[in-house]
Amino acid sequence: MFARIRPWWPYLKAILVLAILAGIGRQFAIALRVSKNGWWGSLEDLVNRLQHPGWIVLSGALYAGGLGFSAGDSNKPLFG
């Protein structure tokens, strides 16, 4: 079965990549849509939709901390 798919695999991967990029691009376009109030009004709408901005800050801090642990752990084999 894989032998039959193998010649088509590069094309299938390209279609999958394009579909993913189109979906992500659509979500960005929806999120960044400028309202009738202009850019400032759009930013105010975005802030109003954020229910708990503290969670976003906490998430960013935990993410950066996780990256720090990963970077520190990968340096152990290099510098012994």
C-alpha cells in the first residue's frame, strides 16, 4: 500500500502544508481584523475580549522558564 502512495507523497505533503498555512493565515486575519473604529478601536476590542490578562503573562513566564530548563539541560553534555 505504501508503494502506491510513495510517488504521490511529495504532492500530498505540499497540499497538507498549504492547507495548514491557509488555516493559520485565516485565523490571523480574523484576529487582526480592523474594526470600523480603526486600529485603536481594534486594540481596545482585543483588550476587552481578554478576560484574564494575568494568565497570559503567567503562561509566557512559564513557557520561558520551560525553555530555560531545556537550554540548561542541553548544555550539560556539552560542558560536562
